[in-house]
Amino acid sequence: HAGDPPDRRAQATALRHGIDISGYRGRQVTKADFRRFTHIVALDDQNLRDLKRLAPADATATLSLMLDHAPGRAGQAVADPYYGDDAGFETTWADVSAGAAGLVQALRTRSA
């Protein structure tokens, strides 16, 4: 989906939460990303495995699942809402928000 905008239902969900993602576009992860970013977060096991295979030997980024950062959810995947109804996008929003909040908290603790 490189170059594509987010699904219209994802855009609507984000907008309900006060965030406009309509200008975002998908892109492929590159080998340089593993040095450019400190963390690369996958939403499911298959994508995490793919990231691990793509990572160059000199990668410095920490790889993890999004829900590894949410209390009591380590090892779980964020459900893909694409083939479901609109409510699935709210569930995904909640999961990603919980994981992101946990990651931010961990990063703040480390830098303090």
C-alpha cells in the first residue's frame, strides 16, 4: 500500500479523536530506517518477523510489537480491522493508543 492514504474508516476514527491523518501515505520500511529510528513497532507477529528479516547487521533500532508496551498485553497483536465493521477501527485505535502511551512512558522513564 505504499503511496496510498489510510483507509477512509481509519481516517474517520482518527478524526473523531481529533487527529487528521488524511495527508499520510503508506511507505515501505527501508534498511536505513533501522539506523534512523530508535524504535520500530509492528502491529502483529508477521510484520515483526518481516522486520527482523529486513534488519541489517548494523541495525540500532529496537523492534517490538505495539502491545508489548501496553500493560498485560505483551506478545499480543493489534487486530486488523480492515475486513470488519467500523467498530473494529475503534478497537484498533484503543489498542494502538494503549501501546503508544506505554512506549512513551517507558521512553520518558529511561531518559529521566
